[in-house]
Amino acid sequence: MSSEPRARRTSASVIASSPKPSETHPTEVPAAAPATKPVEKRPFLLDFFPLETPDQTRLHRFYERLREGRLSTTRCPRDGELHWPPRTACPTCRTEELEWVDLPEHGHVYAFSAVLVGAPLGMEAEVPFAVGLVDLDGVPLRLFGRIEGRPWTELRVGEPVRTEAYDIGDGRMFYRFRTTD
Amino acid sequence: MSGRPVAIVGGVTTKFGVRSATWSELVQEVGAALFRAVPELRADEVDSLFVGAAEPERFAFQSHVAPLAAEQLGLKPYRILQRNELACASGQSAIRSAYAAIASGLSDVAVVVGVEKMNLPSMAEANSAMGCVMDRPWDGPAGATAPPFFAMVAQRHMLEFGTTAEQLAAVSEKNHRFANTNPTAQFHEKTFSRDKLLRLPIIAPPLRLGDCSSMTDGAAAVVLTSDEHARQFTDSPAWIRGSGQFSGFHNLAHAGSLTEWTGLTRAAREALGRAGIGIGDLDLAEVHDCFSISEIVEYEALGLCPPGEGGRFAADGRGDIGGDLVVNPRGGLLGCGHPLGATGVAQAVEVFQQFSSTVPAARQVPDPEWALVHNLSGSANVHSVMVYQRGRAA
């Protein structure tokens, strides 16, 4: 598995580019992983998941690429800085001409915990669930996310995990981690 | 310091807890108490009002809260009216703005009110409000709220330094014991031994219920003025001698080391440097113990002990009465509860009352001169520090 961010298909402009499905991309899955359970439609102000469509966000390609099974982010072509979360302007040189790169599929848990009580609205039925910070292999990025797979009682720091794109159940996509065994 | 000297010359805290009262009613309550506690205060000389309120839009479905608060208080500010939002540090943010306004000469007498109404019929809605403090579209969908984040801090601290659950419980036991002396504290009447704390249910592993501050309703208020007017109000003003803040990141991807809070070190260095003192000069500190592990990391980041030794510092009682300095004599966020906007103001009230020797003897720091107040906000990504010096009778 590649340990470098893949930048085979980059775009000069975050805004103008359109998604182009790949047939060979290593992180691609045949279809988006099924949602854990259908997410009921909630008013925007009670919904943690973002609005993902081009009429709402300049970063819609992030979600379009997630639907292709690719977790990606932006990189500044001038200074090489890899961002998280993806951006529309580089925080260092401020250029708005950023390129998309895929992130490594594998990583290791830096720290984790679990939500046993006190979940936000809409997540109560998912309790208990594990969350953690994951160092992605080969890139200087540590992402926070849900950890699926083995229960939190069986996780450990250093645990290998892989990234996973999933359909949240109402047509939107998000990402999470999954234990590798 | 540049500008005019500024002091807190009076203050008051409502009962903290699960209150049968609305946001506006809490403001009325703290206003009535403030005018009783500071009889020299005249409403028509309050030229400015600063309202520390973290999430009234979420918790009380209310925006434009500064004029609403002014009306509840019976004030008609004519110089500066504003609401300050900095999540868990909103109260201190409001004090800092009032301080700047008075130091600059724009304001002469300012009232700061901190308030939060957090207990809702649906606590899932309240938990969602807490989740909005994070980078909501990225970290929020995973279920990021404060407990799992600070649990990861505890996990790393245990892993890197061997910190134990017993050491976490030592922090919580101390602060709950102080809260037993504070009638305004949410847990004033509940006692927590270390053994009892270690048997409470796990909230976010490795943190147990007693390691976490609670969802709390409450308000606090202080009066600030310049050296020209301070003696009209009190013989023991709490002079603001230093201020510092540092914002290091927001998205959790940029948290870096979870156990080394360099932002606090920088904010404290700025505040102490402006005051012209060192950490060893402090007699008491009100620090942001939103979780027991927070106070342990704060000991280290403030330089009260070397990195990694905060757990031992707690277990050895060095932040207790009779220790190196007294940390969180008010009862902390663990013992008092944590109404987001009110906490920073209530800490300042404690400093004023410690300086004027009006707290119960069980938590009175002997003859204090210097105090530090710290708030973190969010995922400890922002640190805010103020340093106070006790004024002596003229």
C-alpha cells in the first residue's frame, strides 16, 4: 500500500474542477460502504454532517471523491503544504490555486476514547462508539474520526486502522476509520 | 502596563446547578445580587456592559443578548455594549474587553456579566451545542465533544508519564472538598472521597464521572473601574496586572502533543511578564479544571512542576491549602459546575473575595497578594490568562 499521498489527478482549481472516476485507484471500493443505519433528515442546525453539494461548498470535490472511495485533501502546489481539513486558500502563501491529493489508506491510532454517554443529538443510538486520533502512514497528518470494527475495550494505542468512506444514509458521504482485522 | 490601572471592585455569583430558571431570569438574579453586594454601584454610572455568553443561540434560542441582558439588569449603557463569545472562556473574554476599555479611557465603570443556561429538556440537544465548539463539519460528525477529547489527553498522559487514575481522583477530591465550603457550587452538599470517585461510572475512558465538570446553569457578575474610582467601592480592589492569550489551532488534527499545552505556557508567560512577577510569586490560582486531567497538565504548562509530574503534584497536595499555592479554592469547575459564560467571571469573583477575606475560613488563602486566573476553551486550543494583585487599604 502506498505510503505517499497520491497526486495523480490534481486540479488547478478547487472550484472549476469536476470529479472523474478512476477505475484503478487503490483506495477505491466497488460501492460506498453501507451506512450503519439510515440517518433521519434533521434541520441543518441540528445536523453535524455538512452540506456537501456544489451549491453549498467550494470543497464539494472532497465529498465526490469520497463517493469514489477516496479520502483526499488539498495541497499547496507552491509550498507543498498538505492541509487538513481541505482548504480553499493556503494558510501560508494564501494562494487559492490548490490541488487535490489522495491520502494514505492506512494509519495507526495515536490516542482514542469512546463516547459512552452524552452523545449529541442523532448519535444517541450509536453509543457506545470509539473515536480517536490517527496518524496516517507516510504523511504528517493526524486525523480525528470514528473508529469502527473492534469495540473500544479491545483497542490500543498504536492500533493499525484503515480509512473508510461511507454513505451516511441520505445521499451524503463521510469518512471514518476501521480496525484492520 | 500601558493605560490606566484597572481593578475589579466587587462581584457576585448566583447558585450554580440545574436551575429552574431561564437565561434572562439568571441575569436578573445576578443583577439584583450585584447591586446588593456592591451598594455603592449606581446604575446610571455604569457606562459599559460586557456579557460573557458562549452559546445562548443554542441553549436558549436567543441572539442579540447584550441589550437583552442590559434590560434584565436595569442598565442603559451609553459607551460600550457587547457580548463576548469564546466558548468555555467567554467570561474571561468579557472581563478582558472591559479591562481594555477602562485602561484605554473609553469606559470608566463597566459591569461584566457571565451567564449560561445549559440544562435543557433534551440533553442530547445540549450535547449537540457542546459539539458545535469543535470544528463542526469535520470533527463533529465523529461525535467530538469535550469528554472524549480530554479523555485522549488523559490516555496519553498516562501512557507517557505513568499518571494514574488515583492522581486524577486527587484533583477531583480537592476541588470537590473546596466546593463543600462554597454555597454557590453545584456540588456544595455532596462529598466525594478518592475511593468514591474511583467507583463512579466511566464517561469517556479513562475518565469517570467525577473527572468531568458538569452541564450547569448559573451567572456571575463583576464591576470594573479605574484607579480614579476604585476606592469609592472597596478598600481591597483586585488590580489587573497582566493578561495573555494564545490560540494555537482549532481542528483536532492540529492538536499536536496532547500533553504539552504550549499555548498555556505562552499565555501565562505573557500575563506574568506584564505583571512583572514569576509563577512562584502566586498565592492562588483559579485554573480551568473542566476535567481532572486538565488541572494536571496545567500544573506542568504553568511551570509549577516539571513536565510529566503533574499527577504527583496533585497527589502530594501541592495545590492544596498548605501546599506550594492554592489551586481552585472556589471548588473549580469540577466542584462548582461549568456554566460556560459564567465560569471565568465566577473565578474573578473568587479572587476578589479572597483578596477581601470574605470567603469561608476553610478555603481562605492566608494574606494573598497575587492570583492567576486561567481558562482554556474548546479542545484546549485557546488559553486565556489574567494576573491580579491585591490592593491594600489606603
